[in-house]
Amino acid sequence: MPTQTYQPGRSMYGAPPTMAPTSPPTAPLGTATPPPPMSTPNEGKSSSVAFSAQYIFILLTMINDTVSLRDDQSNGLSSLGEGLVFTCFILWHTVVLTVSFKTLFAAAPPPPQPGSVGRQIGQSYPSLPPGYQGMAPPTNSGPVHPPAQPYGQPPQPYQQVEQLSPSLATLSLQSQTPSALRVVNLLQERNLLPTNAITAPTPCLPQDLQKINCNPDVFRCTLTSIPQTQSLLNKAKLPLGLLLHPFKDLSQLPVVTSSTIVRCRSCRTYINPFVSFLDQRRWKCNLCYRVNDVPEEFMYNPVSRSYGEPHKRPEVQNATIEFIAPSEYMLRPPQPAAYLFVLDVSHNAVQTGYIDVVCQLLLENLNSLPGDTRTKIGFITFDSTVHFYNLQEGLSQPQMLIVSDIEDIFLPTPDSLLINLNESKELVQDLLKSLPQMFSKTMETHSALGPALQAAFKLLSPTGGRISVFQSQLPTVGVGALKSREDPNQRASTKDIQHLSPATDFYKKLALDCSGQQVAVDLFLLSSQYCDLASLGGISRYSAGSIYYYPSYHNQHNPSQTERFQKDLKRYLTRKIGFEAVMRIRCTKGLSIHTFHGNFFVRSTDLLSLPNVNPDAGFAVQMSIEENLVDMQVVSFQAALLYTSSKGERRIRVHTMCLPVVNSLSDIFAGADVQAITGLLASMAVDRSVTASLSDARDAMTNAVIDSMASYRTSVLTIQQPGLLVPSCLRLFPLYILALLKQKAFRTGTSTRLDDRVFAMCQLKSQPLSHLLLMIHPVLYRVDDLNDEGALNINDRTIPQPKILQLSVEKLSREGAFLMDTGSVMYLWVGRNCSLNFLMQVLGVPNYSALPQSMVRLPELDTAESARTRTLIGWLREQRPFYPILHIIRDESPLKAEFMQNMIEDRTESALSYYEFLLHLQQQISK
């Protein structure tokens, strides 16, 4: 993204918006967005222009079909006579077309199939037969997403835009270009949200490459058409970057065991579907273009058991593949799975009741921890002192060892604190059963988190592994002690938010030490008080760990948080894990990576150190174009993740993505992925909030929209019209940015606890895009009238698919019930006049007044309405790895305020409505 895009307060666009409108609307606060003015059909267009464009399109299509009928499939005519016949045939078609244009247009054939992209890239490969290493890998790592369609709108007349680049002219007809470049006036078109989930845009590639391209849920680019030059990218004012979900749980993953892993001798790229085979014995790298020899072993295809067809190997058929690595990929023997649990047992922690939950879940899932016969486990507890547990095989019961000298922490018996789980399982079970009672009467209020972490690091350093820390308050004694920095009176401040950066570098330094010894630290924060997550979070961020946050946690007083903690912890204990991992991202010569986002330590310019990698972690990278890509028609990106499995196997998971190169702004805009752009900007804004200020980050996000829309208006549109004009593919961009401005991480003027804000920022930096989008822009459904129309049928379950509604109070009705999905929380708001049928058949109450104030579960009733509602909520929960809690709220419930805060399109005391935000954008663009 060009530097000037991310500059606040630039004079060329005037001052960035303050979130208080200069002229308040007449409607009262909290009301729906003012209705936009009515649009005039075909404004500024002549019917003759539209007719000519359609006429030419049909004529070209007919010519193409005629040519395709020819037997020789050649580009030229073989004889003059044949040429005359061909010409007469076309003239006859033209006459018929003129006489009955409307009839022919209604039945026009589909656009032609895309042709070759130029130089040979890969091959068209058959499906991999089932049974390869016990798996049934597909030809691609995910479904081919259909082109985006206009969202329930009638066809609009096209604005005149720049000609598509010649290299992609034929491809663009097949892909999403017409709908992506349909000009939308945001001030006139109100219903822009799709009624169903949005799919990623499909790159303009030939069908054979498109089918085998990487699944966008795993690997995605903000621009699906890459500009030829950095200056062209700067002119578009759109950010260029990648979003990755590299260790995602996949239902089908091809696994290859081979003593030879074929890689480019120059840039070390793994062979993939987008390389070129010059002949049987040579292949050209798609990143650096070096010609490499095909190894003898690679000539044999283990699937078909045939020789001499290297292009049919699974490595060249799948954009996502996993190798079992030979010994040269190991610096040391693969480490065992090692788990160390560090628990806060101070008075405050014991009172929450979390220790009972942790011990019970560990007892239930001890046999499900990922690992093998070498798996190691250990426990440390702490308050003002640090407690170790000797679990050496042969002891009759666990032995607690207390170290009170927290200024110089040491391991009392180093060899018996981290033990083999299989050999000492009974002792571990005894400890977990007795631990909750051991500290039940403690009055110790201090917390020595820093010394406990130092001890854990010393214990795990020889092997590497995972530290799971459970903390319930601010650390108060020993190294890493913190003091409260939050001023509750400043929570609703409209000024810059203070203390977003750490108060001490102790936790970051310790995390870097951990990373160097292949140790990751996961932090579970369970507290009703301020814990300074801005400081504590460094221990997880730089060691590639995860952060879990449960505000106001209490077993009895907050049952919904307890349920969420139980579900999250169970998945955490049993999910797949990779140890001592590194990830490298490579790209075609001319492109470069300059900034990473996520939880990791950057070991070198393109190498991320990940002591642990989990299937719920996402990453983002920013990119630039260092050398012109003029001679290239496609570029490729490859992410390679090298890790040790919990079973002790060294594995390499490789994802490769191919995208076209374009030379016109219209092509760049047509390929813009608005969701990926929003995700990348969110990560960039978090960094800006910490290094500069929150107001700088807010200004930068607003300027990103202004810049791109101004560029589109001045450089792509050739007929200037009044209004706020955007291409259809970016029609949700202003809405998503407004949603980010109102998100917990970035909002001002609304009471937000500092830890809540910092946790939201942590999530924006480390969540995969699919999970991120619900956080940014929640989804609203009406559920009191669910039916089976358009329902999904999955595993003999019928899952209703209600329409997605705009986030505005005008979409609510007191006669209905509405489900809002915000990612981590679901709200089921029941209107005061909701039908008795829904109340009785779904909620199990005779009338509205009988609905409890705090209800967190739907009763399992034997009715069709209950089954549909529970199936929908269950299906939504299955779409993410974490467990969203459900709040069923009445019209007068205290939680209604939280529900209403997610009505992004409406105005509040401190934030513009969506329509006011659009007016502000138009004002800045028109300057």
C-alpha cells in the first residue's frame, strides 16, 4: 500500500472525520439510517450506447461460436472460397440478429471459455485416485468458488470503464469482471449486503489453472489481479498483501512420502502445479524461472505405478500438499510432545472456580492430548511463591515442592518435574483430583507470574514444547510485576487511548528466549479486574502462542463464560499441534514481502519462527513490487510450513497460489478482494494504534477508503457522474471500514475496558480471515419464521438458511425474533410482541413475560420450530474452532445495549451512521 495512503490529515482530502457529525440528522439517536434519495433509472446514459455494446457483444459471441465449429481449430482460413462462405455465414447471422435482437439476446450463448494464458504453465491433471497414503486428495485443496453475483439487484447499465488488458480480455468475460466492475452509487443503492455468505473472488485464470489453485480459505491475496508495476499499484491506492491460514484443519490433505523432495536449485521453491515442464527431464521454476532437472525418482508415479510422467505426480496436481520430510530437514531428532501447565492458585483465582474446570477437563482428556509414547507433562502452581510437583514414576503420591525465593528462581528436582505421561499417568490423575482442594482455603492474594514463567522456561528449554498459563489478576510480586494503568473514567474518552503498549519489556524478552528454545506460551486470562493484557500479551505474541480472554469469569455467577471456557479448553487440549516449526513465504521474482502480522518471531526477512503452530492461527503479510512484471502473465506465491507432528514426524505443508498480472487500473479494481483488504487493513491499523496513536489508525483506515474511491473515480471512470461511485466488488468497503471504526479495538466515545480493547486488537492480528469477518461485521438473521426453503442438507441434517439482514434497527420488529452472530457471542433478541408460537415451540414459555431475564440455552423441545432453530445455531457454531456463547435477551434486557452496539449502520452519540459516513467520504473525494 502506498505510503501516502496511510497518512492522517493530508491536505489533499482535508481533515479526517471526527465521529460526531457537524449537522445532526432529524431522527432521534439510535434510529435507523436516513433513507437515501431515490435513484433515476439509466441516469446519464443513452439507450443507443447500451444497445451498441450489447449488439457488439452478441456479434462477437456468434463469431466465436462459428469459429469453434470449424474442424481444423486453426486461427486462419485455409482457402479464399472457404473465407467467402465464412463471411456470408457471418452476414446472415448479423441480419437475423438485427431482425430479432431481443429474442436472440435472451437466449444468448454463454461467453467463450478462456484460452491459454501464453507460456505453458503446469498441465491439466486428472484427479488423484483414493487410497494414496490412506487419503483421497482432490485435484485442488478446496472448492472452486463461483464468480460473485450482483446482490439481489436488477441489472444496472454499465459505466464506461477502461478497456481490459489484452492479455486478459478473453479471460475477463468468463470471470467475475462484469459484475465486479458494475458501477454502484452508494448514495442511491441501499441494499448492498448479500442475502447469503460472500465467497472470495475468482482470479482470471484459464480453467485448468483455476481448478487447481489454492483454496482461498487457506491462502488469499487482497488483489486477485497483480499490477505490473509499483507505480500502477500506487495509483490504484489499494493495499497488496496475503492472508494465510497455513495449518487449517483440512478434510482432505494429500501426504507424500519420498526420499527426494523436488525443489528449485536456485530459490528452493517446492515443485508445484504452476511450474512448466519443458520436457520429461526438465522443469522451469515458476518463481525464479530457473530450469531444473527432474530427479530419476520423480519420474515414477506411485499413484498410477507408471514411469515417465512426472507431471502427473501428486506434487504437481495439488496446490496444497504435505511431505513427510527426510532426515536432512532435521537439526535434531524430532522433539516429543511436551505440555507444561502453569496455574494461578491465589485467593482471587480460587474464588473464580476455574481450577476445578481445568482439572476436570484434563482428567477427561488426558488420553486425547496429541502425542505418542514419548509425551511429557508437568505442572507448576503459583501465588506469592512457586510450587513444583514431583511426579516421578515409583512415588506413591505427588510430591509438592515450594520455592519461596522468587528473586532467584530454580528447579528443585529438574529430572522429576517434567515426566513421561504414560509412565506416571496415575500420579498425574491423583494430582488433578486433589489440586482444587489443596488451595481452597488460601488467603494469599499476591501473584508471582513472572518467576513462575521463568521456572517454566527453565523446565521446558531442554526439549521445547507448550506452556499453558492460567492467570486471574495483575502480577504483583517478583520480576514482571505490574501496576494498574487503567483509568476507568477514560474508558469512554473520545481522545487518544493511552497504555496500548506494554509497561515492561520483561514478557517480550522472555518470549524471545522461549522462541529460541522452541517453547510457546499460551495465555488464559480469567478475570473481573484489569490485568494489563497489553503487557502480558507479549509472552504469547512473540513465542507464537495464543491468547484466551474471559472477562468477569466466575463458575457460578457467569455460567455462559464457564460454558465457553469449557468448550474452548477442550478443543485446545485435543486439537492438532505442530512443534518446532518455521514458515517461509516465497513469491515470484520482482515481488517482495516487507511486513508480517500475527504471533511469531521473525528470524530472517522471510522466515517466521513458530515454536508451536495450531490450526486456529492466521497470518498476514504486506507486499510491494520491486521490479516491473511487464514480461510476466502470472505470478505465484508459496508458503512452506516445516514442523514436527505430535507423533514425532518432521513434515512440510506447502501451499501455492497463482494469480494473473494486469496492466490496467480497471483490471486491478475488478480483482479487488474487499474482505481480504479489510482484514489486512485491520492488522495494519492495530500496529498503527500501538506505534503511533489510535486516532492515527482511525484516520488511516478512513483515508484508505477515500484514496481508493478517488483513484477509481479519476482514473477508471471515463464518464463522470454525481454521487459516490464505486465498482461493485468494493461496494462493501466503506461499510467494513465503518464497522472497524466501531469495533472494540478502535472505537472511541463508547465505554470500553482497556483489556477488552487490547484483546480485540490481538484477535485482529492473529485470527484467520473467516473468523475475523464476523468480529468486524456481525451477521443478523430473522429466526421466528424459519423454513426449509433454500436449506442446506448436510449429513442428513436440514439446515435453514435465513436471509442476512442489514445491521440497522429498521430491520428489527417487535413482532419477530432476531439472531445476531458476532463471532464469539450470539444474541437472540426476542421482540415484545413476538408470536406465541415461537415463544412456546422454541423458547418453551407460555408468553413473553415468562421469558427469563438471563437465558443462555435453548430448550430441546420436540417441535419442528425448535429443531430448526437449534440446528441453525449448532451449524453456525461448527463453522469456527472457538465456542460462541448464546444470550437470549428480552426487549428490556441489560444486554440489549450490547446487542444494539453492533447495529453498525445506525448513528450513536459518538459515531456516524453509515449514510452520514458515506456523505463524509463524498465530501472528501469531491475536494
